[in-house]
Amino acid sequence: MTETNRPVLLFAAMALLFVATAAIIGLNSALFALNFCLISAIMALGVNIQWGYAGLFNVGVMGFAATGGLTAVLVSYPPVAEAWAAGGGGILISGLLTLVTIAACILAYRRMPRGLVRNWALAAIILVGLFVIRYFYDPAVEAIEAVNPATSGFLGGLGMPILFSWALGGVVAAGIAWVIGKISLGLRSDYLAIATLGISEIIIAMLKNEDWLNRGVKNVIGLPRPVPYEIDLQQTEWFINLANSLGINPVDFSSIYVKLCYALLFAAVLLIVLYLSEKAIHSPWGRMMRAIRDNEVSANAMGKDVTRRHLQVFVLGSAVIGIAGAMLTTLDGQFTPTAYQPLRYTFLIWVMVIVGGSGNNWGSVLGGFLVGFFWLQAEPLGIWLMQVITAGMAPDNPLRVHLIDSGAHMRLIVMGLILLLVLRFSPRGLIPERTSRAH
Amino acid sequence: MDNLLNAVVLLLNFLVVPALAYGSQLALGALGVTLIYGVLRFSNFAHGETMSFGAMFCILFTWLLQSWGVTLGPLPTALLALPFAIIATALFVLATDWLVYDYYRVKKASSLIFLIASVGVMFIMNGLVRFIIGPEDRNFADGARFVFTARDFKEWSGLAEGLALRSTQLITIVTAIVIVAALFWFLNRTRTGKSMRAYSDNEDLALLSGIDPGHVVRIAWILAAALATIAGVLYGLDKSYKPFTFLQLLLPIFAAAIVGGVGSPVGAIAGGFVVAFSEIGLTFAYKKFLAYLLPAALVPDGLVQLLSTEYKFAVSFVILVVVLLIKPTGLFSGKTL
């Protein structure tokens, strides 16, 4: 198998997997898996930009994906006029006051001489700011959450088409990444890992508790869609005719049709991101990034600003993750903060990149498809496996019950094992990065 | 005068005593992180799960002892099970070193590769814990619940506010002091401890002086496992044992280690208490405290709580950010043990 053939063969095998799923289980679930894999591949591209190009370890992928998801809610959901009337002003004032407090802190930090006085002044500004902000914020939150708590109880969004949120989700995630990167890049390499771990935990805690923003754990459901609804399609004439001419039941076909629309949208985004990533990595900029990654000291000696390049690439990668996060929420049609688990949103994406081949965009896409596909199939497989293992035992055997119940936890172990094994025995992944020496 | 005393007792009961116990747990956890960093030069993300693992073993041994009818009277049976749990955890941790980290050490891989490997280990351990003991909440503290209760204190002092000291809190603080004293004695007085410090200070020089690196690394893992197990068990006794909390504990522990200066044991202890006192101090509702001190007209309406308890991690994170911005080397700047 030659170097150039290998990716083609691997992608062909992946396509075959989808075809086989469509043939055996059905087109509907094959498309469901395809959509999941397309989004996973985009997230993997984002992580690859950070890790593969620059060697930055981001443990907070989950936080950036959730930020994208929140943006989808805030862009697309219609505004709740009553809630805005009840507490919108208070929220805006407290937001403004937060900015004023931060500005005052920065001003005091820059203008005052170093020493104890400055430290106490900063503490005083923060304390006073906190109390003033909460004076406006607390009643506003209470008022907003009192508006129809069973159905809304939050400010809602802007009521714009949800497709806007894909771009905006990237921008918001990039903003958060800029702050985090500014603080922790340029210091020891593991500080970035710890800082991203922290910020993602805080983002999730915020999403679970700030009910006025996104209803917290009560979830936002029924987000508007960029594609038609099944129920509308089933009543449209051309659609029924099309379904009849294809010989498929219109109800089944509507579900397939909607998933196909999503798949086309996601594939378009994936191709754009992939095209830009490939262009970037083969440009002088990409060579510079690799030079920095492979030897920071010598790149620095050549006059490259390592910290700035790291910040740039960290922001870019996080933006891609944010875009994918917004897309995922769009696909789900709802926003559930409790669904954000580090295993699924941080760790899985990492396994995708490392299995696929870090540093190689095609590798990350393949990793996204392959690992995503098996992630979806793992649960039924795990339960099946446990049932086979325990088939000889009595149905009420405590060990059997325990094993079947624990099947779900096997995912953690399996994913950890895959990561360790690939890292050790095949650190370059399925489609290794192409270096100039290789051809 | 009574008001002032009441206010002080209130703070002691709800802020100082819990923060001392929590701070001791964090300090023990941060010591393990700092020890591994000092010797192996990487941030061990699996440390939180090592705590969880140790606590799990301790619970299993406690159940075994209880089923034999062995208890410690007023003290929790877990203390009797603790040495066995430490041995089991240390064996497991040594196995992970042999299977995972040793290869990268020989290859002299970058610290980031170690870090990623430790994330892999973290997930495997997390999965094993959930597989073995299940994800449920476990309460394994037995024996006397209180050293003295709020009621005892009120009767003794005649104050309106009560002060309670739970036995798990006292055990936590006493154990932490004993362990820390023993650790410092080991690092500063024994031959092995001194060779560990030398290795952490300058690896090449230590190798030239004939220090066996394998031995130093093994001792570091055993110490880290012991510290993690003790911290995990104390945390589990004080609150309760939930497998998923340990991933969240990782942040305050790292914050504590970094605040003190990664690699510095004294710093880890100081950092643990800084994080614990800030976390509890900022999420404490001061209304009642102010009510004792201020005239009735001036007492505020709200709870006077700076931050709601859901944002506990945010406190460690903010501390972390402040330290990274102002003094990235930490309070006790040092890279060596």
C-alpha cells in the first residue's frame, strides 16, 4: 500500500461502513450516524488545528462546544417580550456595570504604583462592584425567571435564522479562547491544559444555573430549524409525488429527506473548513507553525513570536469547535446543558484526532468519522457483549445484573485504552502527517 | 460582648472549621500533584481519580471489616482499612507507571505527552471505579458522629450560636498534620528523601552521584498514591463518596498546587488552605454574621453572599488566573521538592 493510496482506501472503507449500515439497519440510521460523524469531524479539525499544528493541549473542548450551542439558542430563539420587560433592563445594567468594574480594575492596576495600596484598592473595587452589580442583577433575574416558569422564564434570543449562529458561535468561542490563551499561553505548557479544564467546568456550571439565560437544566426545546419540518413535507404535493415515484412511504421519506438536508449543510461546512485548513497548513504560515511546534527555541531564535502564534492558532481552533458546537445544537433542535460530559465532548474528540493522525487534516476527518461511528455503535455492542458473556448465568445472578448495568461505563475504559494504545504504538495515527522527507 | 462572641462562633462553625478540614484535604491532594511534578515533571491529571480509587478500595475494605464485625469504636472503621487501601492503590499506580509512563520516560518524551497519557489513565480509572463500585453516592463513615455538638456547646457557653465539631473534621485535621509532619521528616531527614530532593533539583547531577532514578520514581509514586488515598478517604468521610466529584476536585487541587508553586511541598499546603478559605469564604452568606455586629437598621436585606455555591470552582479558577497573571511561579516559587 503506497502513501497516496492509503487515505483513499481508508475513506473508501469508511464509506462502505455507511453503505453497509444503510443496507442492514436502514438509510435513516445511516444518515443519523453520518450527521453525527460530519459534526465530529469538524470538531476534530478544530482540535487538530490546536494540537496537530501547534502542539497545544486543550482539555476544554466541551466548554467551547457548549458556547457554540448556547449561541445557537441566543441567536435563533424568539425573544420573550414579557421577560425583557420584566428584567431585561436590569440585566443590561448589570452587564454594563460588570464592564465598568473590569475597566476600573485595569485602570487601577495600570495607573497605581505597585504595592499593598494597589492590592487593597483592587480588592475594594471588585467587592463594591460585586455588590452594586448584584443589586441590579438579583431582582432582574428573579423577575425574568418568574415569567411563565413552566414554558419560558428566560430572555429568549434574537429570533434570527439559526444558520447565523454557526458563524457567531465560532466568534464567541474565539473570544473566550482569546482570554484564556492570553492568560495561560507563554507560561509552562500544562497551564493551558489546566486553564481550559477550569473554564469548561465553569461554562457548564453557568449553563446549568443561569436560568434567565438559557433556562438552565430545564432545557430549551423547539429551536427553529434551517431545514423543513417532516410534518410540513408530508402535506406538500411535490414531496408526496416524489416519494411515490421513488416508491417510499412519504412518512419515512420525510425523515430521510430532512436528514439529507442537514447532511448537505454539514458537509458544505466541513468542506469549507477542510479546504481552509489544508490551504493554511501548506502555506508559509503552516510551515512556520510546524517549525514552532517542532522546535520552539530555534523558531524563536529565527524571530518568530511563539506566544502570539500560539494564541492565534488556539483562537482559530476554538472557533472551529464553537462552529461545530452550534451545528450540533441545531441538529438536536434543543439545548440540554446536562448533556455536556467531558468524556463525550472533550475526550472523544481527542481520541478522534490521535487515532486519525494528528497534524494531518484528512486524518482528523477520518478519525472523526471512524471513532464517531463506533462511538454510536458502542452502546448496543457493549450491552450485546455483556449479554453474551453472561448468557450462561441465571437471570437474577447479581454478577450478571451488575455487569449488564455497568456496560455503559465500559466506554470510559475502552476510550482510555484506545488513547493509550494509539499514543504508544501508533503515535502518528492512521493517516500520518506528511513531512517533506516522506515523498 | 455576647453579640461579638456569637458572631465569632458563627464564623468558626460555618467557615473556619469546614475550611480547615477542606483545606487539609486539598493540601494532601496538592502535595501528591506537586510530588509527581517535582520528580516526573508533568501535571498528573489522573491524580483526582487516584484519590477516588483509593477511597473506593477503602470503602471495600471497610465493608469487609464491618462484615467480620470489626470496628474501631468511636472512630470510623475506614481508618483501619486505610493502610490496606494505600497498599492496593500504590500497587495499581506502580502498575500504571510500569505499563504507561515508563516507556515515555525512557524515550524522554515531552511533558505534554505524559500529560495526555495521564488523561488516558484518568479515564480508565474513572471507568474502573464506576464499574467496580457503581456511580452511586456512598456514605461509609461510622463511629461517633460528633466530638461535641452545637447543643453541647450552647449549654457549655450559654451563647445563642452553637459550635459543632464533627469527628470526621477532627480526624481530617489531625491526620493531615501527622501525615505532613511525616512527609517533611522523610524528605528532609532520610537518605531516600534526600535523594528524591536531589533528583528533583538536578536530575543529571543526581544520576552522577549514583542515585537510582527508578527507585526515586517508584518512591514518588508510592508517596503520591498514599497521599491521594488519604485525601480521598478523608474527603469521602467528611462529605460522602461520589465517583464523579473527583474530576471536579482536580481543579481546586491544581489551583492549590499552582498557587503555592508547583513542586514546592510547603506551597502545596499553603495553597490548599488559600483555596479552601477563599472558596468557603466567598460562598458564605454573611447576613447573620452582620446581624450580630451591626445595629438592626443597618443589616442588609439580602443574604450577603458574594457568590452562589454552584460557582465554587469559579473561585479556584479565579485564584488560578490571578496567580498566573501576577506570579506564575507561585507563592513559594520553586520547581524542586
